[in-house]
Amino acid sequence: MATNVHLTPELENFARACVESGRYNNVSEVMRAGLRLLQRDEEERLRFLATLDEAEAEADRDGTFAIEEVSTEIDAIITGSR
């Protein structure tokens, strides 16, 4: 599938420099590599959001602790006065 992409002059120069460095054979390869990175980042973002949703559901289900409670319990464990 052919898709035309219009790049800013800065991105065009960068893509061409990547090709000139020999790492890529053409600008299309540079664009595909960039899109793969974007796809990976988007997948990671979606996994992170799912983790946040799971944590929120757990907090709703099991409750939460105030930082003061956690700090007091940690201090008691460290000092052995628990």
C-alpha cells in the first residue's frame, strides 16, 4: 500500500541523514522503524493504563491505606516494636 507522508523540513533532513548513515536503505524504512517504535510505545501506554485500572478496582474492592498508617507500620517493623 502506498501512502504519501509530508514531513517537516527538520524531519525530512533527519530521515535522509539516517539513510545516508547507511543504517537504512531508504526513507520508507526510516518511517517504518519510527512507526514500530510508536506502536510499541502505544502498546506500553495501554498496558500501563490497564494496570492503573486494575489498581483502582483493587482499591475500590479492598480499600486503601493512608501514608501515615503505612509509615507507622514500617517504623514498627524496623524497630521491632510490632
